[in-house]
Amino acid sequence: MSITSSLAWKNLVSHCQSGMGKESLLNLINMPNRMEEFSIEIGGLYVDFSKNRINGATVELLERLAKEKELAVWIKKLFTGEKLNHTENRAALHTALRSTSTTQNHFEQKIQDDVNEQFSRMEKIVNKIRDGHWRGATGKTIKDIVNIGVGGSDLGPLMITHALQAFKSPVKLHFLSSIDGTQTSNLLKQLDQETTLFILSSKSFTTIDTLSNAETALSWFKKKLRSNIYAQHFIGISTNSEKMAEWGIPKQNQLLFWDWVGGRYSMWSTIGLSIALKLGMEGFRGFLAGAGEMDEHFANTEFKKNIPVMLALIDIWNINFLDIEAKAILPYDARLKYLPAYLSQLVMESNGKSVDRQGNKVDYRTCPILWGEIGSNAQHAFYQLLHQGTQKVMSDFIAIVERDDFNSQLEEEVEQSLSEQQSLTLANCFAQSRVLMLGNEAIPKEMRPKFDDPFKDYAGNKSSNTILLDNISPKSLGKLIALYEHKTFVEAVIWDINPFDQWGVELGKLIAEETRKALAGDIELSGLDCSTQALIKRIKQ
Amino acid sequence: MNISVFGCELTGTVTAGCLAKKGNSVKLVSLDDTLERSKVGINLTYGEPSLAMLVSSQLIKQNLVYSSNWNESIAHADIIIISIPPWFLSVAKKLVERIGEVAKKKILIINQTTFSVGQSKKFEDKIAKIFKERSVFFSVSVLSMPDLISRGTSVEEFLNPSRIILGGDNADALNIVSELMLPFYKQKKYLKIMSSKEAEYTKFSLNAILATRVSLINELANSAELFAIDFSKVKEGIGSDPRIGFNYIDPGCGFGGPSFASDLNYLSEVFEKKGADGRLLSVAIEENETQKEVLFRKAWRFFNNDLANKTFAIWGLSFKPNTSSVDNAPSLTMIKALVAQGAKVIVYDPKANEAFMQSFGDISSIAFADDMYELLEGVDALFLLTEWEEFLTPDFTKLKRLMKQSIIFDGRNVYEPNEMLKEGIKYIGIGRGIVV
């Protein structure tokens, strides 16, 4: 039975039709106790979801929907390692990688032991490299680390290491993902074979993008070095030890993770090696601990005070009842530049699905289009559409309370001007969400005549959340990312879909191989459609 | 003259001893003013030739006495000498304040330490300010006379300096100090007078030039190997050019020492702070750090990237011969690198074993030998890091008999490749034409 025929869903439909669907934020925001009711704070992370078109009754009804979908049971299943990824017959146990003393008894001893063993091997490698004792084939210390990976093996580490750029690291990190080779050849020009180490990150160790870049790296090494290239210049991270060995990675340079870690959840595993190289193992453990705190909060908090649950239910309301089709992620801090790209994978690869767990076509909307950009830059780009476009968009504003990365060595004036810039950034963030909410009503009375113009009309009534992080630290980022992971999971539970597979991306890989053969002239073109044939012919001219 | 030398490190001790030898009444004052006088007992473990003799003879004559009483020593002195290591600037500041607070007559200070460019002048201004607050009007002069002695030859160099750099702007003060130092420099042309800032900058510049020169020589020597050239022949050609000379053109496994490194780092940092261009100097410093591991890299390649469970003998720990100091010594870097690869290391140094133990940290993989041959038994290779005299002509027959494999990595190029070949010893020096 589809969720749409459940009582809770029907109640939400009538709640929406009987007025709430037309209710304006201008009214709602002025309700008594609005902030007490619609904000939650846990250790250094404050979420304001008051700028959504909801009231107490909406939340009650959403909570009933969650209960109808047995959300609590599903949360328990997640944490106890049930095979929630039923199409691949796997658990999704990323929470076991960051377990705390209270969550760890959920997980089997074998899993705990495996995790501890790999993390302790990872720690040895991290220390050896950071202390300058990992040597290249000619005996020099390693200065540059190149992570080759794509998707989950790339976006997470890239996002986190960029966000924590203020951490001083003895090694410089680089990320290669693109299959087209431009990125690779540009990077290799800047590096020295003797002092460079590659990390090959691939869950299956068969990803063509990663392996083709790795081959290019290998031949680059062979131009300068004669021996010990694999042993001193490559580390492999995969679930597949045999494939790594086949490629040439010696056992001692292999780090493992397991099929119960989804690619888009893998930075919590040994795939986080590049993060640990940037922060040190202690910093990496802080990152895990931050996520662990969010896990505990998610697993043990009643729904109304549960941040991932509340944000998920509100988005369900926005998407399925208020018909909002897109979500913008708007961090107001350049260090979070890669967060929107990261979340677009997490959210859209998880929930961009149109069949339920039983394989039936769903008759309701699932994942919205999610994109984003650093807020202050996006103000000069797509905010026009947010304010005056015909698409309905909901937004998450993310801002940092304290900038603690200002270099204390800076001259006083520079420090002063940076701190003024920080106020300006926050002012912009708060102003935008206010204008989206209130529209014309945000215009001060004395200025209203100037805005009496159809081109200067602001409809307002646009929903948004604001997330304030005390600072950007391994811990706070761990918390933030785990928040979005669990929110995504809750949405999947309500929509009755499997968020842990990604069959949608498989066919393209298969056809790419066939097309490669066609381009190479190994198979006949006649079997292909006319458009593809024409494209290939142009290339081969 | 009555003189108080504050600071009992090498420079202070040598200065006090030499000034006492010329008949001055010298107090050598501990930086810790709470120390019992009997415990000032000057640290003569520098292993500095003839220093112990000099000091003890002057103590007997009572030209030299120890003190830990700052106020008494300030009152005693016609001239106060600051000889405090540059990393103890806070102690020097404390002393300067004390002088300002307790002085009962005009003050003349010689600052031997180059803390920074302009620090001598700052000391002078500080005392003048305190005098003003006390409403006393004694004159104050702080002259800069940078310490130019080298470890291993410090007494000889103080007694017969090739030049003395003296910086200040008070003519009376300059005259008094010139007079004091005359028995050493003997002829006026060896005394270079300038402002105190210029004197300080001279000291920093000297070390910068020497460091850059050594780093360039090392780079030339390392690269010479690629042409199968023995750089020691090239060195003869270069050094005989009078524009260059033979000093500081020996390639080796990096330089160390306490003030050399701290001076360079200071200069490089201050350049950066002031927005000056100090790229060459930064590279010279960085190259030297890399050079300290040059023998490690050779061994790493020689043993095909596997040093685990090998045993290596090390000759020489001190940063240069005739000193027990291991400050910034290549031995620290080298041995850390070897141990990190799982190698066992046995070391011998005539004087620096103890200093090494204190500086190194975890010494669980290191054994210390009392004899230069004893440690060779069964080792996979020998590394020579300091050119102590006793290492220059070892008994090669004995050496070959003891070692498991007769391989020498020579960080100071003290042996001849041809002779080693005749002896049947695998010899790897620095820039000796042998590529590993």
C-alpha cells in the first residue's frame, strides 16, 4: 500500500488544503513561541527551522506519518546492521565507523575488531608519512599526496580537507577524479616523482576513471624512477584486496574497508586517509567523534527534538504537500565550497529513485533537485531565481559563528578588516533568508514607494532553514555531515525507498565500455542510434 | 678593569677566562640568580680545547670568580658583558631591567649576543627609561660586540682574533672597550667600529653567507656524482682561486651548531616579517636540512629500500669535531631516519654520547659504544658523520675483520676512494663520483 493512501498522509493533505498550504510565513513567524518551538541546538550546532510554512499541528501530523512508517524501527535497523540495502543484500553500517561508547554495543564484535584493526594500520601510515619517515624510492620524504578517486572516494575527502585548510600539514594534498586526463597532466607537471605518493581509492578497485588515472601516474613515475615504485609511491584503499594486489599494490600498502560501507559514506572509513593526512589521526578521530555525537542524538532523541528527523519531515512537507521541487545549499563560508557538491551526491544518489522497496512505481515525488554554491557568491548568480523565479525552491543557509582561522600573526589592521568581513558575511546570510521569507514586507516603510514597481516585486513566503555552526572544526563538520546523512535516511524511510543503492549510474558505465569499443573501431557502428553514430563519425574524421 | 660577564655558556666562559688572563678582575655570573654560589660551577663539558685549563688557572689566581648574585655583580662592574644565548632573550630583558633598577653609577654594557638587529639599542633605551623613572641621570651605553668564536677553536680565536666587530655611538664607551680589547686585536686595523645595528647585522650576514656557500657546495657535489666526477678534485681547483679560498667549500652531510641555525632562522623570519626577499636564504636553510639525510638516502638506495633489521655503526655525533655539542647536528636527523625504518644503530663519539642521549628522545633502538672499533662487530655498514681526528686514519684491516659487510658511508669525505678500493672496502662519500 502506498504511503499516499495512509491516514497520516491523508491528514496532511487535508491540513494543507484546509489553509496551511496558503498560510504565509509573515503570519507564522509572528506566532508566539515560534523560536522555542522551531529551533534545536546540540553542542555547537544550532538549527533554526522557523522560516518554514509549518505550525504545531503540521509537526504533529508529520510525526504521525513518521510513526506510521515505523521510523523508530528503521533507525534501530540502521544501527544494528540489518541489510537495509536489500537490492545488494548489504547493511549500511557507516555508523559503526564512528561508534561511541553508547552506540558501539549495537555492532557485532567482528565489525568492531575489523574497524579497529584498519584504523590502527591507517594511523601507522599517517604518522609515518606526516613524520617524514615514509620514503620515496630514492630516499626523500613525501611532500605531495595525490588522492585518485571518484564519487565517494573523492568528494568527501576533498570537501573536508578544503574546509579544514587552516590546519597546517606537513604534506600537500591533491585530488584527481576526472577521467579526461586534463586534471592529471596539469597536476603532474607541478610534482616531483621522488616526493609524491598516490592514494588509489576505489571501493571495487575496478573503477575505470580511477584506474586510467593510476596508469598515467605509473608511467609518469617510470620516467624518473627505476625500482620500488609500487612499494614506495602507491597506497591502495578498497574492499577488494585481491584486485589491489593484482594491480601491484603490496599488502603492507593496502587499507581495507567493507561492502557495508556505501561509497558516499566511505570517508568515515580508511577512504578518509587523505583527511587524516591533512589533520593527523587525532584530527580524523575528532571528525569521527563529531559524527558519533550526531549518531547518538539521532538514535536516542524524541522526534520533535531530533534534528535530522525534524529537518527530514519538514522537507517531506515542503516537497510532497507544498510542491517545492528544488533545494539550495547555501554555505556562507568559502571553506565550505565543496559542501553543495558533496551533498548533491549524498542526497540525490540516495533518494533520486522512483520505485519503492518492493519495486513498485511510486505515486509521489521523492528527492528534489539539490544544488548550491557559496551563498555570498550565489547572491550574484542564481539568487535572482530564488527571489523572483517561477520555480519553488527551499534553502538551507549554513553560517559559521566564529571565524577562528584568522592567522594570529596577521597585522592588527588585516585582522580587523577580516573580522568586519565576517560580520558582513553573516549580515548577508541573515538578510537573504529574511527577504526570502518576508518578500516586500521586509522593505522598510519609508522606502516602499521606491519599490512600487512590478519588476521590484518580492513575493516572499519562501521556506528556509538556517544552520549555525560555532566554528569549522573536525568535530563540527563531522556533526554537520552526519546530520545530512540521517536526514536523507529518514526521507527514504518515509518515501519507502532504498537510499543505499545506486542502480541509476550502472547502465551508463556499461554502455560507455561499448561506446569506447565503437570509437576504437572494434565494433560496428550500425547497431547504434543515428545521433551517437553521427557524433562518433565526427570524432573519427 | 672590573668586569661582570653574565652567562656561563661557552662564549661567556671563554670571554671571562680570556679577560681574566689579561689581568682584569672578572666575575662570571650565573643566569639563575637563586643558585648557590658554590653551584655556579661552570659547565666545562664543552670539550673545548684548553678552556678548562684557562679557567682553572684564573680561578686559582682569583682574577676570575663565580657569582650568582646579580646585584653584587652589577655593582662590581665597570663593564657588564651580556653573553646570554639568543633563545634566552627574556632572561636578558630581566637582567637589563635589574641593571636599570639597582645601578648606582654610569653603565657600560657589551652585548655579545645577537638577539636581533636593534636589540642592543633597545636595551640601552630601556635602562635610560628606568633611570628617568628613578630620577637618576647616569649615562648608559650598550655596545654590540658580536661573538665570532667557533666551537673547537674558541679560546685561540678569542686570544688572537682576525677582527673584532664593535658597534655603538658613544665615543667614550667605544674608547673604553677598544682599550679593554687592545691586548687581543693588537693593531687598529683589526678593530671594525660601526653602529650597534650594523654590528648585529654583520653577524647575521656572516652566517647567512657561510650557510649559503656550504649549501651551494653541497648541491654542486651531489650533482657531480651524476657526471662520475670526484668533487674533491674540483674543490682543489675552486679553492685555489683567491676570490674564493679553501674555507667552507667542503661538501658534507650538513652543518649544525647552536647559533648558526638560530641566526639563519631569525634572519629568514625577520625578512619575511618586513616583507624583504629572503628566498635564497630560506632555500639554503632547507637544503641543509635535506643534506643532513644525504647518507640516509644513499643507504636507502644501496640497500634497495629495506633497512629494517639492519645494524649500522655511527662514528661521530657532535656537530663538528672537538666539541661535545650536538645542537642541530646531522647525527640527530640521520639516526632518527635510520631508526624509523627499523634499523638498529650503534654509535660512538669521543665526547658527545651524553649530549646526544639528552637531545635525541627515545634511544631504545640505539646502543652506545666506548670504543670506535667495538661497535663495528657484525654491522652492515659504517657511517662517518663527524671528522674527529681519531677517525682519520683507522685500522682498516681491523675494521674489515669486524664488519659483516665492509661498507663505509663517509659524510665528511675523509677517506680516498682509490685507497678504499685497494682495501676492498665499498666506499660512498659525498660527491666522490660514485652513484648509488
